Amino acid sequence: MPRRHIHVTGAAEAPLRAALRALRTELAIPDAFPPAVLAEAEAAAKSPRLPAYDATDLPFVTIDPPTSTDLDQAMHLARRADGGYRVHYAIADVAAFVAPGSALDAEAHRRVLTLYFPDGKVPLHPAVLSEGAASLLPGEPRPALLWRIDLDAEGRRVATDLRRALVRSRAKLDYAGVQRRIDDGTAEEPLALLREIGRLREALEAERGGISLNVPEQEIVERDHTYSLAYRAPLPAEGWNAQISLLTGMAAADLMTAAGTGILRTLPTAPDGAVSRLRRCARALGVDWPHHVSYADVVRSLDPANPRHAAFLQECTTLLRGAGYTVFTDGHVPSPAVHAAVADEYTHCTAPLRRLVDRYAGELCVAAVAGNEPPEWVRAALPTLPDEMAAGSRRANTVERESVDIVEAALLRDRVGEVFDAYVIDVKEREPAVGTVHLDDPAVVARIAGGAARLPLGEWVRVRLAEADPGSAKVLFAPA
């Protein structure tokens, strides 16, 4: 969900708590759920709307970070007799618990998104639902929106179906465990098919000009009784898992456009200036980007385990700015309505426990497959959903950005005055002595100012840490 992940664990939490609490207060982040909302959630958890169709015979599994309990998706992969594949993808049916117009519904519209802080999260729905009755936890029957997507031998989608169903996950798997089992050959079908289908979908993504950013996580690591920042490269299994979600989002967009009513996730093509800036960053970080090579191809060539490539991938998220939601009704599908990074029509529909819009997208798709008009409560909400999601996304982006700054400042605060090796990855056009530097170690990207000379874009420099204040979330370097 967040574009820039950062994890704080164990003893590293103590010096950050005050600054993170202050950030929550400053941004007016919702705290505990109101009593009326909790009461509705408790009641809904005991008596959800259950579907008639029983699919509990399918041995679903979930694949998530090991500590996750808000499990939106479960999958089952199979081969078809014609050489293709069948993807069953179960999505938590939040509408089975949240009644339109209820206090629970109103609170979800107030929160919009689950917010991720380094020391915890602020959920969209009460935990009794998001980490309990609505979560696709193993061994428990759960109402779900069950996607059935058939692929041909090349991984291309040939048929789509969607219905409400009762499902039961057999196991809660994590990415590292899945990767290990696939790599050492102990994964059996259906799990072994994740790599096969994931790679086919990645090849089709490259064919249509799309790109998935495998942005590394920043993690706090212990070194010699102190703490520092480093990058953690995502595993291939995380990318293959994401391809199943992308496949479903594209299938959902097609259902909506065919039905004439929907909400798409859209992203315009990046302006030339943004791409030029990325080229400067690439040069600064030693990333090979020949002029005849496309942005998508250069990103696919990167190794997230390489710290400089990891830093460049972080900068690549700037091209995601401008993403939004586009509503259409009565058959008036906007043109173009493509998500530039996906290189196709696409919508968010696979994370309803953590993102408000997905509940509405799911309902639109269920209606489209059944040949019905969308429920009135869905149609009534569509006009204001893009603005609600935009406001929620701005708040989530601020949380993400400020949290990273706070963590960096807290970890560097005892190192003011030290000198580091850094690369100049950006220089302000009107203030050439001000810019941005990337440190190889620790994994920090921060502002540099205070010198008299023009910063040498793309070159190695020695910088001195001038300021590191977690209270103001500020890290500032100066030329050494």
C-alpha cells in the first residue's frame, strides 16, 4: 500500500515514539473508533451477510508479510486441460459487514485508507473486522468476492467470472517462505504455479509497455550496538503475487467499461521534465540509462539489492504523482482512461479491508457480471469518491514522507558533525547550491545546503551532517 516502506522494531522504537505521536497529533490522525462504530462492528462480526454459493472446497492460501492479520486476498492456482491456467482469487467481502449509511460506513469514509506508521498502523475498519471476522484468516469460513480468471498458455486472460462465495483459507503463508519453497523445489502445485503465472504476466506487462516498481523497503538494522538504515530488496515472489492483483484489477476495469458504470485508477503519462529529472538521478547514482532505452526497460534492468539501484527506484515513485480515480456512468467511458504504469485500463479492487474505493469497485463488478444495475448506494457514492480518495491519499503520502524523515532524523541525531560519502542526485535550478544527496551508508536521501559553490550534479561529494532533529523531522547536510 505505501510506496515507501520503513520498519522500526524492538529497541529502535524508543527514541522515535514521541516524534511519531506528535506527527499523529499534527495531522489529526483518527485515534480510537467511536463507541457506535465499535458496537456496529461487533454486531456485524457476529452476523455478516453470508452468500449462498459454497467454495470452501477450494484450498485457498494467503501470502502476506508474516505479521499481517488484515488479509484481503486468498488465491488458488490451477492448470487447465488446454494448457492454460485458472486463477481463483478471493477478496474479502467488506460489504457483507458494512451496511450503507451506517456509522461504520461513515467512519470508513472519514478514514478512507489504512495509514502506515513505522511503529504501527491506523486501520480503515475496526480490528474485530479487519483483523478478525472479515479477514481471510486460515481455517475460518469467510464471505468473499470470488474471482475466476482463465488464462491461456501465454498467461493472457480469456475469461472472467465473479460471484459472492463462502471460502476458507488453508494456510497463511509469507513471502520468504514461499520464495524458499519455490526456489528449493519443495513447492507443489498450486503454489508452484505462482512463479509460472507470475513470470508470464511480467512478460505480458513488458510487452504492453507497463512497469512494476519493486521499491525496496528501508529497514532499521542493528550494527555494533547502534542502529542504521539499509534497503531490503523485495523478493521475486512479491512481484509474482502483485501480478495476480494487477490481473484482477485489469479484469475489473474491463467489466466496468463493458457495463458502462465504474471507477478507474488512472495515471497520466509523466511529463518530459519529470523524466529528465530521473535521468539526472540515474546519472548521479551510476545507473546506466542509454537514450535509446525506455524508462520501463531501464527499471526492469535494475537490481533492488544494489543500494544505488534501490535509491533510484525510490526516486522513480515520483512518476506516480498525478494518479487519481475517474468515475464514469451511463456508458460514457472517458478516453483515455489508462493507468500509465500499468499500460492498460485498471482499477483498485483487491484491498477492501484497507482502501475504501475497493468495496465500491467490487460491488460494481458483481453487478456487471450478473447483468444488473449497480446498487443505488454505490451509484450515489461514485461522484464524491475520487475527491475522498484524493484527500485520503494526500494524508497517507504525508504520513509516509514525514515518517521517513522522522526515522532518518532520529537515527542520525547523535551523528551531527560527522562526514559521509554521498552522491548529488538533484540540484535546484534557481538555487544551484541547494539540492538532494543520497548516502550509500546509511540509506538516507536528504537535503543539502549551505555551500557557496554550485553542487556537482551526478558526482561524488563529501558531506557533513549539519542538522538531525526528529522533532522537526529535519535532516540537513552541508558540503564538508
